[in-house]
Amino acid sequence: MVPLLRVLETIIKISDNIYSPLGNTTEENFSAVMSGISGLKKYYDMFDCVESFTASAMPTRMTFTQMCIESVSQALLGTDIDTTSANVIFVFSTTKGEDLQLWEPAVAVTRHFGNKNLPVIVSNACISGVSAQIMASRLLTAGIYKTAVVIGCDVLSKFIVSGFQSLKALSAEKCRPFAPDRDGLNLGEAAACMILSAVSESKNPNGWIYEVGSMHNDANHISGPSRTAEGSYRCLTDCLDKCNIENLAFISVHGTGTAYNDDMETLALHRAGLESKPILALKVYYGHTLGATGILETIISMQAVEKCMLPTTRTGIHGNSFIKMLSGFGGCNAAVRWSLKK
Amino acid sequence: MKEYIVEISPNGCLICGEPLDCEKTGADLLTELYGKLVGDYPKFYKMDSMSRLAFIASELVLRQEGKPRFTPNETRKIILANNRASLHTDLKYNATINKKDYYPSPSLFVYTLPNIATGEIAIRNKYYGESCFLVLENEEHFIKVLKTIPLESDALVGWVEYNNDTDYKCIMWIEKP
């Protein structure tokens, strides 16, 4: 498989973008979150669903393809990346793509930017956005490509809303992650993009550095998290490898606001010895944006570390690294650790 | 390196290229294989078509491998791929939410994620390693992407597509590091 002797590469983040109801740029999004603005609203007749629901929806209906193109275009601004180059790969994170198609719209977005490589799509339910970062880092580490455009997106639809309603997973009001009276999640839509690049370790690169990524299955249930947090705990343990805990600013949790998920994450954090670290839960601003979640919340976490400020509580934080963790249907769990080198 | 290759299509099943004796075809082939060769895992009947296909293929691969089964495994990865994700079940679920006859089915909705198939195999075998589902152009593309995934130990790998009861295909094997 991967050759043992190779030039050691460091994966760094070149650029990013969040395209969401809270803004079209990363800066607009972070400043909205810092100001306590939420995209969540109550919808009574969207998609002809029987019950009303609370969600974070774009001001006008946009397709998956349109959202991805906007987000990637914004992320490319100010970079010198030539997306037509054979050493650029597009990696997608989505659950439902466009009209239930994943491959065709991903190829359409890739070709829109003149890229002729076949895209790679990760479809691992709610962990897809972190899985996509892990897959992108592997494609770069293998030395096949120099740059990866990692794009996560899902749009709201009758399909998704009715499905989560049928599972009784939605809160009628704004979700309350980790609150004792939490009663479900809210859905949201967004696109988020990170552009990653492989740089020789000998060049001692600065900026955001991808340290480690991990995925583990709970081997327990297809639609409920493990009561003992098996997969999530293992992901956290992997992410703590070679990690100076002092430098870990916070853990960016999934924090969906469902009873089971937040309990499971609490247990995973305890088992991994991270109970004293602050946590960052962002669903109250964006809802659960499915394929975008892992990328969107990684980008907001980077902003928080850069500004030494936890946006949810507006308290100061110390440390130059964070872990982003996620769990999803199919018993899957994932986590990544990024650190900022100045 | 590929080992213990299993191929299943609506017309039959090949184990390392050798045809397995089967009477049924189509969707019934999977129930026949379950009854003949597995039989002790009634959750099979709850699964959607793609998960059934992936599950049966995994059982046949792991039987050949011959290692002790159902003991916790920390490192074994499950990596599956296809080009259409869970479209076959997506369309079935879609039929439950049309305007006239709106009754969304939670049991169908859960299977409208392709990675559920990886979860079913992990649960059956107590695999705590990585599970991942990729949507790619074709098998050739899958083999290329697979080469970039680091393997610490033998992984269960497969291309699994279920378009309908007369058009499905699975090739699954153990990939050695």
C-alpha cells in the first residue's frame, strides 16, 4: 500500500470558506457567531412536511452544486492555486448531494473549476466532513496530489426533514446541546471548504497543521450511539497521540442536542481524560448541516484558536490546537486534531 | 494484495472464481445464501438490499479467511464503495413521502445512508476499526484511491452496488497490507 520510505510531508491549510445563512465568508460567519446570531428559524410549511420544524436555511433556495461552487470560489480568492492542474484533487463530503445523486454533481463542481481528476466523495453520514479531511490528508501524503479542495455540503429537502421527523430526532424549538432539557436536533444547510496542501516537512511550514485524524466504529447499533462511547473514545485517544494536552485549547464536539449523542460524547471525553477541557458546540447557530458540519465546525474552531476566544461563551482560551469530533449513523465516529504554528 | 475474493451478482456467486451451487437468482439469491450459509443472524431480514448484499459477501469472505469470529477487533478497517450511494433505498423512502400518501418510514430512512452497510458488518463482527464508505466512478477508481489508505492490518474491502433486484453487484475481499 503506502510505501514506508517517502519524503515526510506536512499537511497544511491554505485557505477556507463557510457559505451559510450567517454569511458568505469565514469572517462574516465567525463574527455572526461571536455576536450570538443564529440562523435557526421556525418553518411552518416548507417542503409540505406535516409538522413545523426549526432549521437554519439559506435565504433563497440554492442547489448543492451552486452552494459548492460559491464556497470553493470564495476559498480560492487570494490563493494562487490553479485548479486545472493535475496535482489538485477535489474531495467531497455529503450525504444526499443533489436530487439524491452524489457523483454527477460532484463531477460538475470539479469540472466547473477546470479540474480533470476524478473527485473522491466521502459519504459517512454525519462524520463525512471529518472523514473527508482524513481522506484528503491521505491522498496528499501518498504523494499523488499537492493540493486538495475539501468541500462539504448538504441542502435541506423534504427527504431529509421528513426523515429526521420520522425518527423523532428533531427539536421543535432551538436545539440545546448539553443542556439537561435538550430534546433533539435542528437541521441546517451550508457549504464549507478547506483547501489543504502538502508541504515538505523540511520546509518547517507555519500556519494550520493537520496533526492526526482517526475513525472508529462503535460496533454497536446502526442508528444509536454506543452507551459506552467505544468508537468516539478510541478516536479521541488516537488524537491525543503526541499531543501536549496543555496546548489543547478545547474540544469541538458534535453536540447535536439529542439526549443520546451528548451523553455519549460526555462519556467519551471523560474516558479520554479530557473532562477539564472547554468544549465548543455550534449547532445552536447552524443546526446540523450534515455533510458540511465537520468542515464548517473545523473552520470556526480554527478562528476561535486564532482569536483566543471561545465564541459561545466569549471567554478567553489558551492553547494552539483543538480536536474536532463527530459521530454518526452506522456507528461511525471520527476526530481530527489541528494545531496552529506561528 | 487481494485474498478470499467473493463476487455476487443476481445470477450467482463466485468464491475465488469458483461458482457456488445456488438455485435462486435476483433478491432471492441473497436470502438463499443467508439460509444456507449464515442462518444465525435474523437482523439480516431488517436490512435494506444493499446492506444484505454487503453483509452476505462479508460473511463469505470471512468464512474463507477462517479466523475466529466475533471477537473484538481494534484495527480491522471496512472500506466499501460504489457510484450511486444508497439510491435504491433512497427511492423507496421517497415513495413514502409523496403528497398523497405521506407516511415517512423511519426504518427505511435509516438505510438511506450508504455507510450503514459498513456499520452492519462492524456490528456483526465487533470491528472497532475504521469504517468508511466512498462514492467513486468505478472499481478501477476505487483501487486507485484504496492504495492511498494506510493499512496496519488486513482490511475488509468491497465494491457494492444495488441498482435493483435484477441488477446488483458486489466484489469483496481481504486486502493485505
